[in-house]
Amino acid sequence: MAPVQERERPTLPEGWSARVPGDADIGALTALLAANRRAGSSTPVDVATLTALVVGPASWTRRQRVVLDPRGAVVGWGVVHDRAAGRTEVTVLVAPDLDGAPVQDAVARGLLAWADREAAEVAALRRVPQTQLDSGADADDDRQRTWLAAAGYTCVRTWLQMVRPVAPGEGQPGALPAPRDGVRVRRVHEHANGLPTAEDLQTVHLVLEQSFADHFNSYREGFAEFVVRLQEDPWHRWDHWWVAEVELDGGWRPGGALISSVSPPDATGAYGSYVDYIGVHRRARGRGVAKALLNTVIGDAARRGRPRVALEVDADSSTNADGLYLSMGWVVDHRTESWHRYLDAGVEG
């Protein structure tokens, strides 16, 4: 086996270097993220999430490299996230004002080649023969899209990033439609110390797994892995987990689930709510469960003084979810894309 430093070093222009990022790089990475924001975006970089990713809990499942130019300035960043067995997320960012397109292309190529090596090692450690590499780009980011295509990735999906304004009065009783008869929504049950019960967390996980079974790129994720991954997010809150129950066969059974989180402050300093996951079990479809869950989150955001609820939806959703969101006041803010390729790990499963 090649020495670690030789195997992991990206192929970079002469005089450039790469290393693992640390606390001292947060400022430079904040600037790098800001420079890579889509045109017209006024939302500031979320430093809390960035810090958690670089040196906090979210760093534990990620391998990272920053690229330094000959002056020692951070001009590139690569992240390989061990998301689940056979699923690896890849992020590559390069400073858009860096010494012209050829140099930017070279840095991107080097980081994507490094990501291949790291992803293969992660897959080998998991004893899976192959892993899906999942990267992304804004739909109008031709630079990122060109790099991914050159590295063998294919655009497989477009996502609508949607936002709904929330009026303060929507938190008042009766301001939003009540669930249909035979449907009710509640928060996950809690212990006396405020932490959720394992039984309810497992219920949410099971409902979401079953709900997404027929969705694009669905895969099984173990309960422990699921919970730990969500806790990595500094904006995660246990009191943002919801269960919808439906009356069935003479009793109440779980029929849907929603996990939301806090959205970091926007340009005005206002926090928002974000719908991370929403799923409706097959046995409960057609009963207004999704609408009941969404109205619950809208009302919750209003009571917390948050002026918006955002979410992401598949532009080609088989359940016409985007139509539901549009009918409830969500609008498309921008579009993003998922780019995939498959990588052999060189081991037998």
C-alpha cells in the first residue's frame, strides 16, 4: 500500500498544497462559501453549521481537505461524507476569482480525484464493493456542472428549493385548516427531562423509511445511523419532530411523520423553519396527512416568530408533492441538481 501522504495528496499545480482544515480555517472557509453562493443570494453563510462540519460533531463522519495556494491562502475545499453504507456525498468548492479558469479546473480535478480515493477507502472499511458518489450543483452553475461531468458524474435529478412566508396570525387557533376527521398530529413523546422517547423516534424512522421506499434513490438507513446523522446538525431540535396518526381498524396508528429544524438567520437576522423530512405511509395516503403535518409546522413557525418555512422537493416527484406545496403557498426560490457516479471499492461484499 502506498504511504498515506502519497495516496491522499490531490494532484495540484506546482507549489500548491493540501491539508486537513482546522479551527483557524473557519474564517477563510466562510469567505470561500460566500464567494460560491448562487448569484442573487443575500443569505449569509451559516457559521455555526460550518464550524460543526469542520471541527465539530459533523466532522466525525467526513474526510476533508483544504487547498492552499503558494501564499498559503485557502482557495479550495473538498468534503467526503460517509453518509451510509454504499452512499458517499462529495462536495468540492473552488474560489471563483482564482487565477483564471485553467487553475480553477486543476484544483477541482485534484479535489475530485482525492474524493475518489477517500470514498473508495470509506467503502472498503464498510466492506461494500461499490459506493454511490453523490454531489450537487445549482442548476445555473455551469462551472460546477462542467467539473462534475468531466469527473464522470451524471445529472440524475433536479430539486426545487421552495419557501413559504409565514404570517404571525397563522399561529392563532383556527387560523389554519384543522386535520380531517380521523387524522391527528402530535409532537414525539418526551421523557420528563425533555428528551424524546426511543419508541417515538423509532416510529418516525420506520414511517419515513416505509414512505420513501418508492421514491427516487431510496435506500435503507439504520435507525442509529439516522438519529446520529440528524444530531450532527447544530440547528436540529427534538421538539421539531412530529407524528401524524390515522384512525384505522378501530384504533390510532402512525400514518405520517415530519422532521423540521431551525433555519439559520437570513439577511434580516430572522430565523426560519426548515422541513427536513416529510413522509406519509401508504396506508394513510389520500387522507390529508401531508397537509396536516405541513399546517402544523407553519403554525409552529408562526408561534415561534419565524417568518418562513423552507423545504426541498423532487421536481419530478411521483406523488406530485410540488403541486401540494404550491397550493399551500410555497414558491420556488431556486433549483439545484444531484449528480451521481458509482465507484468500485476494490473489495468483495
